[in-house]
Amino acid sequence: MNELQKKLLDLLLEFDDICQENGIQYVVCGGNALGQERHGGFIPWDDDIDLFITRDNYNKLDQVMSKLERQDRAWVTKENSPLYYDPLARYVDLTTSDFVRGRLSDETPQGQMVELFILDPYPDDSAARDLFQKYLWLYCELLNPYYVIAGQQMSSYIVDKSIYYDYKNRMEREGKEKVLSEIEDQFLTCEDKNTELLCSRFGGKAALVRREWMNRIEYRPFENAKLPFFKENIDYLYEMEYGYNWNIMPSKAMQVAHDDVLIINESIPYSKYWDHIDAMIKEHDLHSIQLKNNDDTLEKRFALLDYQKDVAKAKHILLEELAGHFSKCNMTFSFEKLSYYAEMFNSFFSAIFHQAYQKWNYTVKLEDNVFDTMCWTLIYQDKIDQLKQLIVQSDNTNCQMFQEIADFIVRIKLEKYKDNPEIVADVLETLKNTYSIDKQIEVERCSAWVKGKQGRLKHNEIMTFYQGLTNQADLEIKKYIGDLYFNIGDVIEASRWYKMAKKTNNGMIKKELLERGFY
């Protein structure tokens, strides 16, 4: 934990005291929830704190914070700050600095902060969800005049140039508050208050949370403190945030927090910089520049959308040609042919799973034997998120079977990190007996992990078990073999295996080795 993170943690603990004193419930989310699991605290390169809070709890909190009389703190919302354009609340430390490019013109305190994402009901009906997502994008795009929301990852039905300009023109005629309130009331307010999911009205895509998770919050260790997290924190990380590979550390080049931060300092008040920055803003008319830049950037995004549509059409033609070629091949998957099929399908997978193609919801008809072979290839490559994407856009005979396999593989991985060896062992038996899956890499990882939980093996039994594995080179498996030696007190041999495992990019393994003193 660096000095900046220490100051952030102090601010969060102070916020937590306020909430506990007033019976207000919130939960730590996003990168901090990932950090709790993977690092025991902050992700080393992280520089912010994100929280979820339900609308009812937020309303209680707003009443408390609005009476705040501390000179070194600020409570910032779009209701109390005329030029603040984010639909989330911030508790700001005025003794620090955190200048972000997109917020230079909102004239709110630019210090380190705790950010609160407010949760509202999210529709259960799929058509209503599509409409919600479309108008959430529109709402956020219109709300913030300095930051473009539309991005490459957003589905084609969400970003709609025509409704954007219709509503923008209405705002100019009728006023911003009136039009935004109308969108909130008509499209972002769900009458059913007991929906399965809750969502935050922020960004191009709603941040989603299962309602039941909000009823099961527990205080967990975070750095040198304890803070509230979902009891099902790992499920949240997988389902709502990071997908199947949530536990994997990014490459060094990707270990960055926010690329739009201009100044960040945990010991210098933002006011020390403000007069100089404010003078520059006025001298160069930064407000107008940012507004013009936003319009230009958004227009470029709309143009990019048209270009992506053409690219997607071209990809679709390629994919249909490849599918036609594959249909002429006599395909039957075997593990021994994995490398062959992985190479054969590489171009197909690169195109069909690309964001610019996925957003247009094209479907490619695959013969059953081709679809089956593709699914088995993805399973044994441990590309479970891609497997699920392929299943969703297909209607082949074995879709349900492959969905079950995907769900089982996800489950053993999640239950492993929840430390539930009995559940993992039962699911492993199902995968082996029902689907004849035992060589898949996550299956073998979990098999090795379960061995270490079930009892002590002798030296020769450990080596016999290891030699029977297909994925012997896998670094996570080497860690679990080290555990087997550690369990019988052979620390020297365990250390040899742990030394090999240290090169893994699995953050959970790194954390455990560090806790045991082997990293």
C-alpha cells in the first residue's frame, strides 16, 4: 500500500464510521473488490475507491452528508453542484489533489475521493433491458458535455445518432433538467421494486448487481482494516465485472489505473493548484474547447460506428465462407487433434469474437459437427467466456450440453477459490462421468487442488499423480503439487515447486505464496 492508497483508505474508514453511526449500508465494489480477493487490499497500481449503495441508503446518506460541517471534506452530487455532470456521488478529501482531464470544468473540489454508484431496480424483461440500456447511454451522453460515452464495446442497438440529436435539440429548447428528468422517469425508472438485478445509472452500460447479494454483506480484511464486501464477492467479480479470467494479472504494460489523471497528490490540497489552473481555464476558454472537442469526438464515434458496420459485414462474409469450408470437412474432435483444430479455427474465432463484429449480432450457421468441434476446442483451450459467446449466438443440437459443461467448469473454478473442496470434487466427478472431461486444464488444476485438501499423499503417490496429468507444464498445477509436499512437511521439495509456480500470472496463486512466505 503506497502513501496515496493509505490516504484513500483513511478517507474510506472515515466514511465507513459515518455510515455505521447512521445505520447506512454500502458495499465495496469494482477494482477494490478484486483487490480484496487477489491482493488482500488495493490492487498495487490502483488509485481510487468505488462503492455501491442502494437508492434508499443513498437518500439517508445524502441527508447526513448535506449537514457535514468539516472544512477539509466535501460532499459532491449533481443536485448540489450545478456544473457537476456525473450521476454518482463523491466524498472528497480537500487536503489532497486529484485533477482529472474530463472534470476540469465542473468547478467541484478536485481532491481524492470515495465514489458512490447508486443502485436502482433493473428490468427483468429482456426487451425492457434493451430499452433501458439504449436510454442509459443517451442519458449519460447528454448529461456530461465533456466526456464521450459511446465506445467500441457497445452494442449497435444502444448507440443511436438520431435520438441523440433529437434529445439534444430538445434540451436546447426546453432545458437540460426537464429533458434528463423525462428520460429518468420514462426509461430509467423501473416500477417493479423487487427485480432480480439492481443497476447504476452511470456509463454506457449499467453496472449490475444481484439484489440478493445486497442482503448478504460482510466485513472482510482489506489492508489493515475491515470493510463491507458481498458475501458472494467472487461470484460478483465473475458474473458482473471481469468474467472467467478475473483472477489473472494483466501484463506490466496494462498495470495502470486511469490515463486521464493530470495531477494526483496525497499531501497537497487541490486549492494550491486551483487558482493557477482556473486562470488558465478562463484564459484559454477551456469550457468552449472541451465542449467543441466533445462534439467532434462524438461525431467521430458515430462515423466510426458506420465504418464498423461495414467491417462487420466484411467479417461476416469471411465467416460464412469459412463455415462453408468447415462443413465440407469430416470433423471429429479428439484431444490429440487440439493443436490442429486450434490453428484451423484461429481466423474464425478472431473474427467472430471481435468487439466490432459482436456488437452487430450477426449469426453464422454452423453444421452440428463443426459447432461441436469448435466447442470442444474452446473448452480444452480454457476459453470459457468465448465458448459461452458461441453458444449464445447458435441454435445447434448440443448447445444445452455445452452450456452445462461451461457452467460446471466455471463452478469448479469459483468454488476452488471459495475453498469448497467437497463441491469441487462432486462437480469433477460429474464432468468425468457424464461428459468424459478429465484432461481440461481447469479440471486438472482443480483435481490437484482437491488432492491437497483431501489428505496427505506419500512422496511416490504425489509423483505418480503428477505424472498422470496432461497439463504438467501449467504453473498453477505446479503450485498445487507443491502444496502436496508442503502438507507432508517436505518444505524443501515444496519450495522447489513453489519457485516454479512464482512465474504464474494467476494473482490468487501469487497472493497465497506471498502469505506462506514463498514469494
